[in-house]
Amino acid sequence: MERLIEILEELNPDVDYNTVENLIDGRYLDSLKILSLIAEIEDEFDVEIPTVEIIPANFNSAKSMWDLIERLKDDE
């Protein structure tokens, strides 16, 4: 999860990703940053995020993103 936090901090260093749980709803991440984030996650963690998984619930916190990554890895 440490690498995920690093990726997030590159996109927006002004957020405490360990505690914020409304990254989408609080507009910390806009649509362009989300697209960039998805590409970074796919490259870094060797997963493919299906379109149906690109929902606020999966991207509102670093923990929810990490859970998504772990679930996608397990599905391979």
C-alpha cells in the first residue's frame, strides 16, 4: 500500500491519504487525475481495472483502492 500512497501523493501532495475517505466525493481527485491514477495502478500493480469497477466507492480512499487492487490480483 506504501507504493499506492506514493502514487497518490504525486497526483495531489496536499492530502493525507491515510485518513481521507472522500477523495472523489470531496473532490480531491478530479476525472483527469482519476484516469491518470488508473493507468498508474494498472502499470505498477499489473492489474486491469474493468470499467464496472471505476466507481466512487472503489476510489474514495487509499484503503478502498488497495482493496480493489488486492481483489483484482486474486481474480487473476
